[in-house]
Amino acid sequence: MSNAIPTAKPADPLSPQQLAFRHAMAHLPAAVCIITTDGAAGRCGITASAVCSVTDSPPTVLVCLNQRSAMHDVFKENGHLCVNVLSGEHEQLAMHFSGATRLPMAERFGLDDWRPGVSSQPVLAGALVKLQGQIKDSKAVGSHSVLFVELDKIEVSEERDSLIYFNRLFHTVQPTRAAS
């Protein structure tokens, strides 16, 4: 398997409504995650903030992936992934996995401490939260696929800060304790 990243499909021009939507969503703070997979279709990871809980019976999250992404089909074909929720120390790693630095995929995985997960998907040792699971369903909605991921393993690192994306910038949020 080549380490080259396939070229993404070209995007159509955005309408004023789409631009307004994107601007509004930039003002919705969200956790920054690196979504990873490994398997017969290859090893890859992407930075994403479109991750959300669905249900705890069984524990399920959704992950939204752009269908034009060069890695979209790799995730779907492998059928499993890990949602690595980042802490503030991982801002540069998030930039690399977003593709902004154009660092080759194999080199991105050499930048930090990654270990194989339940189904071989890369798990970031220092991530705030690690959610490993199987893609149980997928729905195409407009330009994206909504992947429903049933979790096999859940790990949380307490007392860590969190990296969020708000107003098109990264921010670190410190944990606070509620007054007793």
C-alpha cells in the first residue's frame, strides 16, 4: 500500500446559504478529534469535530465524514475506527491530521505515541478520550456520510484539558470543579 494520500474530489462552489451555515457552525464550539482506522483498505487518520453521542444502549457515537475526502472510503471499507479526543498538547498533531501541513500520512503516525487498538486501529496514547468501535451503519446526507459507530472500548484520562475548535481557531479548555 502506498503512503500517498489520494487526491480529494473537487468541490462545487458554495451558495450564500452554505456559506452562512459554515459561518454559524464555526461558532459552535466542538471537541477536536483525530479519527483513525487501519485494515485491508489502509491506515489513515483525519482531524474532525463532527462527532456526537447517539445512545448508551449500546454505546454509540456518530462521526461525519465528507464523501469527497480522500480517506472516506478507507474508513468505510475497514469498518472500524477510533475517535481520539485531543487535549491541548495535541494542537500541532491536529494540524498535521487535518492535512494543513501536507505531511505524508505515514509520517503523521510517527509524531506521537500510537498503539494498535482492539481492531488494529491506531489509538493515541495521550488522548483525553479514546473511543474504539465498529461502524454499524452509514447514511449519506448531502455531502457527508454519517457513520454510526458501536463502541467496543472506552478509555478516559481524567484531569486533562481539552482541545476545542471555535471561531475557526483552536482553544484549550481547562477542567474545573463545581463548587461543593
